[in-house]
Amino acid sequence: MKAPLVRALRAKTPDLRKVASTWLDRFAADRHAALAELVQLILVVADLPSQTTVVKEDLQDREPNEVVTELTASLALETTERGADFTQHWLVSREKGAQRVRENYPNIWRELVLAPPVDALLGNLLQLLRAWTLAFAECLRPSDVTPAANHRSQ
């Protein structure tokens, strides 16, 4: 079953302001479940297999880079064991839902940023999003770049 955020972005004409507001309400009520939805959306847009899911228990008491490393290892193992084909079918798919998610992806981020100040945004949501973005970016970075990145952060 797709995460509520993914389902909302697949809609024919989603009200992205309402989608963002509803997600922020879910974040305020259950931070880990809402973050799992957001990570699931990123995985869908990244064209990872639909059986790859993230639930709130996967995120509790864990750092983003730890979760991303585990996801990467799991996908690598699946690729090795099953010879999975990770072609970019989602990114070029003509299926209406796939197209809508791709079109709505940048807009949902805009709506989250433009949302009226809410406790969730002030309560370190932006720092969490930054940590997740960096964790996903790091998994794509070649290993020979990592020492320079570590040097810069010191």
C-alpha cells in the first residue's frame, strides 16, 4: 500500500497546499510516521522497487545515514539475489499516476516551505529534512570524495 503522501501526489488535481498542510499535521502528531511517508515518496521518485517500504519503526532512534545505508545494502542484496532490474521505468513511465508524482514532487516541497509557520517547522523539521537530504546525497557520492567532505565538516 502506498504512503498517504504518495497517494495524494498521484491524484488528478491535488490541492498541494492542503496536502502539505495535512502532512504537517501528521508530522506534528507522529513525527516518525510522517518522515517515513516522506522517505517513501523520495524512494518512489528515485524509482526504487515498490516492495521497498519504510515504516516509522525503521526511523525511530536512528540517524538518517544509518537508515539510508541499510536501504542501499538491502537493495544491493536484492539485486544480487534476484537479478532485479532497476531500469528507470518510473522516470519515463507514461502511466498517469507516475507522471503526476513527478510533476507534483517539486511543488510539494515548495508548499511545505511556504506553509504558514507551524510548530512542526519550528520544531526542527527543516533540520531533519536537511539530514535526510544529506544522507541520500551521500549514498550517491563516490567513495574517493568522502574524505574531502569529512575534512570540510571539521
